[in-house]
Amino acid sequence: MQQAINGIFLGSIYALFAVGYTLVFGVLDILNLAHQAVFMLCAFAALTLVGQWGMHIALALPLAAALGGILGLVLERIAFRPLRGRSDSNISGLISSLAAATIFEAIALQLFGPDVSRFPFGSFPDRPLHLGHATVSALQLTIVAISVALMAILTALLRATPLGRRIRAVAENPRAARILGVDVDRIIAWSFFISSALGGAAGVLFGLAFNSVSPDVGRSIELKGLAVIILGGMGSVTGAVIAGFAIGILEVFTVARIGSSYRDAVSFAVLFLILLVRPRGLLGQAATREA
Amino acid sequence: MPDFLLAYQSLFAFIGINGLLALSVYCTLCCGQLSLANAGFMAIGAYAGAILTQNFHAPFGLAILAGTILPAVFAVPLGLPVLRLRGVFLAIATIGFGEVVRLAFVNWDYTNGALGLVAIPQKTGLWTIWLALAFALYVLGRIRGSRPGYALEAIREDEPAARTMGIATTRYKVSMFALGAALAGLAGVLEAHLTFMVAPNGYGFSRAVDMLVYAVVGGTTAFYGPVIGAAFLTLLPELLRGGGQALGLAPGPLRLFLNGAILLAVILFVPNGLASLPAAMQIFRPRRPPRSAALR
Amino acid sequence: MPLSVEKVERAFGGVRALDGVTFTVGEGEVHGLIGPNGAGKTTLLNVVSGLLRPSGGTIRLGEHRIDGRPAHQIAARGIARTFQNIRLFAGLSAAGNVIVGEHLVRKAPLWRRMLLLPAARAEEKAALDAALLVLARVGLRERAFDTASALSYGEQRRVEIARALARSPRVLLLDEPTAGMNAAEVAAVEKLIREVAAEGRSVLLVEHNVRLVMEVSDRITVLNFGKVIADGEPEEVARDPAVIAAYLGADT
């Protein structure tokens, strides 16, 4: 039971991170490898706001997420939009996002150094609570609650609002959407904003959860994120949510049963298995093989 | 002149090694595949060679041979299923492979896990590296314009169309994947015996990205492009190091920033890489239209 | 060796793009394949050339079954094709494209080239000369070294034909080879098709230029909604009421 709770906790962060990843892929058909760098920078941003400026975490989180959204807009404008017309835009977009990620990492390394930074003690009340035999901290519960809330808001947005409908239209068929009068450029910008804001929020929550932020924090979650979106299916938000929790729970149980050195092996095993057996993932629709 | 060479010996050595790494990435790029697996192959080659010289006192030549061939052997069973995947998925699978290799070495006690091996005998000379690089350039240069070279070009441009011309595309892609693995392994062995050490974290995702950056910045339309990229991106941080320190910039982040910024600039403005600049600049000098070589 | 297509089926999800298509193309025969847009003509060519697998039916070249085999193996059996939306290798020259087309008929072991042997040089020259010859056949010898993307639409189509002819295929699949060509070019292609057939090759010609198809074909198969609605000599097919209805009824 305790493991299940830990798994849900971990999974909620993975899911929140992956949801942004898959949103952009669904809309633009490009893997944004800078997503993890935004994740990392926002974690640092929250750290700075709380640690150096003494801001309360409840305010720092949305601010950092907003910063993430802005970074997403910048990314879209500079690294992705100019490549839009090109024939190899998937690959060149990937490379472009890698370049952006590298730049972000360099900035983080320069500003914060390579070592681990922590939130100051007492940034967040950390009362342990008991659910049956299991112990969970108030922090963990809050993090899960926030993640789930954000994902629920996103799903509602995509299903029920005009913006969400337009995003789905562009994801389905950009040319048709354009003909129907949708401002595709703006929708793509919005998608990046939302995706990166969620990714940034995930970063802050991750930083709080493990109380450890360093410039290579993005790398470690990037692989997990890739495994999640592959399992869930590229472009499917629901898939990402399900897969995120699944991998989180799987990872926790593997560590408990087999050993902590195999924690990352879970993600890779899932990744390769899915790619070899059913590249579409659970709910994905993208064509995965060469014609 | 010899003084100059001595003073900058290590710089030239690393340009050579990075050139080899860039060429290893070129092997897959030239048939249209984006693979980030070569850091993993480099690790396999480096460790294989290091274990042979350190633990078994094998001659350096044998270590080089092993470090080159072993990764290629691994590449074939990995490549066969994975090269069928579309661009993005292939990239992801190769990223995964790289991480698997790194983690495997981190968890392998025989090689001291995360600490890696140290005090590897230093056997790599500057000439060894540049000879290896020259050999790699020769091989890749000869492939260009040959029957397989045309096939690779066709695969890169339009794989299904190439298949309708009888080109067994999977076989070619796997072969180039294996060749890339061999070159990465070769670079790994040479580097291990140059820097005395191997450690898993030196062969992670950032290494794989570095190699890709060299190849893309240099350009993959010409087979020597990647080496130009490697040279440029190895030299630049060194040249700017003094200025960077004056501005308070640490060398690590500076190099990383330069890599990222230059890659971004190249992919946006000079997508065919630096090696394509001379041809592009001819636009400004009106003369009769350049006669394409029979190949292009 | 005749190309025989028997009851070939191909579905995409619920849509039957090909439904029991049957016809034969003999040696030296020019066989037209016509039908309104969306009738399944290109799908059929994709299935025959191996880019798509059929969901049912068989395709034979002589006695060898080729349905469902990988495209490069089908090509090795002697089938070559052009594409409806022109798929030249844009970065290569016209000659370069044709040289790729020669892939299966070249004997050029890599080690000879590695060792800089004169035999390698000689073979490469021979390959280039052969490519130039084929380009001359389609009237593009002077443009041989121009980059493919710099050629006009009609010229690109002719290079595609040259590329397909480069390895002397037994069966030539042409997918709308004259689209976008002027009258002189069309006449030249018509002449070329007759020559190719006279050499004993089978030609399966998908075309919207109905006049051309009527003139040059020995037999014609008409598709509509994936089914064969007529099959016979040009005059019969032209008089067939089902064919007339299909063309008049469809928004071509």
C-alpha cells in the first residue's frame, strides 16, 4: 500500500511532465527536447524565489510556471517557427530543440553551478499523515493534488473550450484547420505556452518533492518522460497521464522488490519493449514506421 | 613549427578524436537516420580497449582492434529492429540505448562502476589519432560516389523510392549504423589511452549530443564536413576561454553555450553546415552556373 | 513474362481501395489503366511495386508470386516504376538519379574502389555513359549534370522514366507520366512507350490523358471505386456504357 502511494506520487510528476511533451508533439509533430530544460530552469526559478527572495511557495509555483510558459513562447518563436516550412522539419526541429536545451543548460550551469541546491528548511509544512498502514507527508499529498488538478484543467481545456477545440483541430490536420479559419500560428504558440508552463510546474513540484535541484535534473527526467509518452502514445494526453502513473508505480515496485540500481532500468525496458512491439503505444496515432 | 605543435598537442589530439566522433554520427546521418547511440558505442570501445591493456596487458594494436570491432558487433542486433522506426522514434530508441550502456557500466563492479578505470597506460600518440582520422576520411570519401554511396544518398532523400529501385535499404542502414559504431568505438579506445581514464558519465547523453552538434554544424552534404565542425567547435571554446574568464564565464558552461548557440544558428541559417558555406557564397560572385559534378 | 494481377484487394480501415482487381499484361504489351480520381489506380501500382501489401489476391510475374514481397525484391524481379507526384532525388543531378536507377545492374564491389583499382574507375565511367545514353533516349542529354530540382516539371518526369529504364526492366509501371507536359513532350513519351514495348517489355500505363491511352494501349482496364468495370481493347472500352457513366458521373 505504501508502495502504491509512493508510486502514485512519483507517477503524478512524471505524468505532468509528459503531458506537456506529448501536447507539443501532437500539435507540431516535433519532439521538443528542450522541455526538460524548461522543467529544470523553472525548478531553479522557484528555488531562487523562495530561497533568495523569501517568497511563499504558493506564489512561487505559479510564477515559475508562468516563466515556463514564457520560455515556451520564446522557444517556439526562435527555434521552431522558422523551421516550419522545411521538408525535414521533424529532424531539424529536434536538433533545434536540442540546441535550445543546451543553451538553457549552459545558462543554468553558469548561474547556479553544477552542484545540488536545496530549498531552505521550512519552505513547506511537512506533516506526516497516516492512511491505513501507510505514511504520506502533507507535501506529497499536495503535490499529487496539484498535479492531478493541473492535468484535469488541461483535459477540460482541451475538451470543452474553444481554444482546446482549435488545438485539437490543428493537431489533427493543420492545413484543414487553417482553411477553417484557425490562426494556426497563434494556436501553436498557445500550445507551447501551456506545455512549457505545465513542464515548469512539474519542475517546481519535482524540486519540492525531492528537495534537490541541479542543472542535470532535466536529463534524468527526460528519459522517463520519453518512456511515458512512448508508452502512452505520442500525441495523446490521456495516454500520457495513464502511462505516467503506470511507470511511476512500476518504478517504485521495482525498486522495492529488486533494488534501487534498477530504478531507471524500468523506464528503458518499457521504452524498448513498446518501440519494438507496438510503437504506437497505448493510445497513440502517429505513424511510426517508414512508409 | 614543432614548438607550436607540442604546445597545442592535446588540442590537436582532441580535434582528431572529435573528428572521428563526428564522422561516426555522419555515418547514420548520410542515409537519413538520426542516431544518438554513438556515445554508448564509444563507451563500449573505450572500456573494451582499456580492459585489454590494463587487465590483460594486451598490445595496443589489439586493444584498438577490439575497441573498433566490438561496438560494431553490438550495433547489428540493435540496428535491425530499431532502424525500421521513423525519425523521431529512432532518435528516442538510440537515446535509450545510450543510457542503457551508461547505466550498465555504472552498475558493473568489474570496472569500478561509476568511478571507472584509471591509470590506463597512455599509448595514444598524436599521429595515431590523425592516422585513424585520415583512414576514416578515406573510407567515407571513397564510399561517396560509389554504388553504395549512391544508394545511401537515395535512401537519405526518399527511402521508399529507393526500395523500388532494388536497394535493400535495411541492409545499407544497418551497415552504416555498424560503421558508425566502429568509428565511435575507435575514438573511444584512442581517447581512453590518451586521458588515462574511462568513466561512465563521460559517455552519456551530453556526449552523444556533442557529436551530433559537430556533425550538423560542419555539415553532412560533404563527407569531410563533420570534421570541420569538430575542429571549429573544439577550437572555439579554447580561443574564447581567456575572454570568457574575463567576463566571469566558467569554461564548462561557455563551451556548452557555444555549442548550443552555434548549432541553433546553423540549423536556422546554414542548414547544410559550415562546409557548405563556400558554395553558398558563390551566389555573390556572378559567373557561369557551377557545373555539378556527375555525382550531384 | 506476363504480369498477372488476380483478385487483388487492398483496404484502408473500412475503405476498399481495391476490390477484386484482375487483369494481365503480356510481354511487349502496353496496358492502359484508367478511371476517375480515387479509383485506385495509384494504389494498384503501389501494391504491384511493393510499397503496399495487398489484403488479398495474388500478383505474379511469370510463375513467380510477388504480392507481399519487399519492394526491393520485387524490383529485382524486373519491375520498375515512376511516381505520380515525382519522386526524384532532388539533391542529385539528372545523371545521378539515373545512376541510382542502375543500382541492380551494376557490378561494383566496394573493395575495388577502396583500393583505387582501375577496374573500379572503368566501371564507374561505364555506369555514367550508360546513364547518359538513357537520358539521350528521353531527350535530356544536355541537362544530364543539372541538379534534378532545377529541371522543369516535364523534364523531371522524363528523368524519372529514364531512371526506371536504366536497368532494362521487364515491366515498366508509369504513373501519369505526361502530367504537366506540353504536346511535343507528350508525343515524345508516346513514341518512347511504343519503342519500349517493341523491345519486349510490358508497360502498365496509368494516365489521365485519355487520348494518349487510347492511341498507345493494346488493352485497357478501367477502374472505378476499386473495381474493374471494363477490360478490353481501346475501341470496346470507349464504347462501354459503364465506362462512359463512370466518367460522366464522377467529378473528374
